[in-house]
Amino acid sequence: EVLQIKTQTKDYPLYVGSNISINLPEFIKGKVTKILIITDENVSNYYLKHIEEILKEHFPVTSFIIPSGEKAKSIDVFYKCHTHALQEKLDRSSLVIALGGGVVGDLAGFVAATYMRGVPFIQMPTTLLAHDSAVGGKVAINHELGKNMIGVFNQPESVVYDISLLKTLPESEMRSGFAEVIKHALIKDVELYNWLKKNVHSMADVQGEHLQHMIISGIKVKADVVYEDENETGIRAYLNFGHTLGHAIEAELGYGQISHGDAVAIGMLFAIKVSENHYGIELNHDSFLAWFEQYGFPISIPSGLSATSLLERMKRDKKSKEDKIRMVLLREIGTVELVQVNEEMIRSMLGEVCND
Ligand code: NAD
Ligand code: ZN
């Protein structure tokens, strides 16, 4: 299947399906002098040979393997990618392929944006979370003082999403990406929400045709929201549903101590509770708890975290203005708003759910 992704600067195709890597050379348009595959250790062990062989019949290929995990989004690894590209004599007609999850996509996209002032790149996502990260054009590396602080907007030439590559993804990573699928359903896609409730009862159901359906649906929501909000002033913030508390939990525990999706799941449950309070409506929070539990998401705030420190983090969130907490709240399933919430209400609600 092919989706057409529209952006301000260009439109590009997103190919999705099982085993579509085999057709990779057909997806590469224009004259390409050399291809640099950037991938990480885990992904390269499973798939690098396979992808290299497919490409080698048509193009000169070189590969650069980065360490697995968030630590690879560093200035040091970024520089090493450039060194490799220079040694391998890539020129402005060369192509970068990001083969991996969000870490590889963010790093390789930034390498492509900066190598000789920019060369084209293709995203080949290998995680479920990457249905989120591979669309939207944000690429970045981390600074010691903040995540994703060094980066640019850079749209790929295309995205090639071979679902069969996700077979080796550990369940915890699958669940992490699945949280973003749920998020996309709750903020803008009632149909997807109903479909998930009906068809996906546990993480074991997140595979095959089901997996493909949720990737396509999630990408459509993400691409729509990003397209509608060219200047990142308004509705792009909706994508932050569950992330105000989610990010606070990740930061307080230390990055890597909890998966992004697990933190976002806790954040979404909290946002639903706040929504009930703020709007004075009944969203049936308990049924969301039970639903999230079915997939193995943690449903309470990890012990050791205090309401005060989480609140401080939430106030420093990028959405906040003048020290006021702003959260994306659920009006009804499929409809969210960015709302300035009452700090005392949040403090007392956090107090109720924190164990310390
Ligand atoms: P990741 O790329 O680190 O992948 C998670 C783990 O799974 C890694 O250990 C990786 O080696 C392994 N892995 C990947 N594919 C595999 C496969 N097919 N089989 C077996 N193992 C595999 O992390 P992620 O969760 O994909 O992405 C997280 C990153 O995405 C973060 O750095 C985050 O900042 C970024 N992100 C970016 C955006 C954006 O808009 N650019 C949006 C959301 C997240
Ligand atoms: Zn997220």
C-alpha cells in the first residue's frame, strides 16, 4: 500500500507492507551515486546483510553501524557518521537510508540534512514507535542539557515500512510504540479506537494484518495533524496527549528507566482523569485502566516519584506559558483540546496517585 504524505515543502510516498524491502530499488528515484545505510547494532544483526544485498545489485553501498539505544543520538556519533560518509566519498547525489527505529531515523535524518548542506534520505522504520517518529520531518540529536535540542526539519524522499522487519522487535518495544497508536486513536480517530477495542485484546494481537492497519491509521493521524499545523502553533500540540506527565515521569526516573510508551500510557490515563475533572464529564476512567492493563502497560505512577517534583517538571514543559501548566485534554474520544489547567487541581490529583 502507498500513502501520499503531504507537507509544506514537499509531498512524498510512504510504502507499507510485508516484505516490501525486496522492492527497495524501485522506490529509489533519480540518479544516486552511492547509498549510505545508517543502522544500529541490533537491527544490523538481523537485517543489514539482507538490505545490502538487495541494494548492491543496483547501487554502490556502504553501511555505518551505530550503537543501539538513545545514547547514539549524540554529537560524537553524529560526527562519526560524517567521517564515514567523507571517507566513503559520498557526494551531493548520494542517498542516506535510515534503517532502524526512532533513534536511527532521528540521527540519520540529521546527518542527511547536514552532510554537504544536505543529501536526500529514506526512512526504513523497524519499530512500531517509528510510525510516529518517521513522519513529521523532525530530526535531531540530543545535547547533554536536553533531548532533541540540536536538530532541523527535514522531510525524507520516501518512507519504506516493511512490516515483516518488526517480527524481531521485543514485546516491550512493541508496547512502547503501541501507546502512540492508542494516542493517535484517542486524539483524532474514533474508528481506530473502536477497531482497537474490538480486535486488539493483548500485545499478541499486535502483528500481521492488524499491525499494518494500526501503522497506517496512526500515520494518517500524525500526518494530518502535522500538515494542518504548518507553523507548530496550534494543533500539533495535540500529539502531546499523555506526554506532559509522560515526559515528567521519564525525566524524573532518568531516561531509559521506563519505556517512552509506558510513560505516555500513564500520562494518558492521568490526562483522562484530569479531563473528567476539568470538564465535569464522565469518560469512564476505570474502563481505560482495565483496557491499558490488558496490554501490560503500567497503570500507576512508579514508586519513588513525588507529586511536587512531577508538578515542577510539568510546569517546565514546552507547552507551558508563564509558568502555567497546559495539558492536552480529552473532550470525547477522538477530540482533544490544549487547555490551561488549574495547578492546585493537578497538585492534588498527583498527590492522590503518587505513592511518595
Ligand atoms: P530505538 O530506535 O532505540 O529502537 C528501540 C530498540 O529496539 C533499540 O534497542 C533497537 O536496537 C531495537 N530494534 C529496532 N528495531 C528492531 C527490530 N526490528 N528487531 C529487533 N530490535 C529492534 O527507539 P524507538 O522507540 O524506535 O524510537 C525512540 C526515539 O524516537 C527517541 O529518540 C525519540 O526521541 C524519537 N522520536 C522522534 C520523533 C520525531 O518526531 N522525530 C517522535 C517520537 C520519537
Ligand atoms: Zn511520544
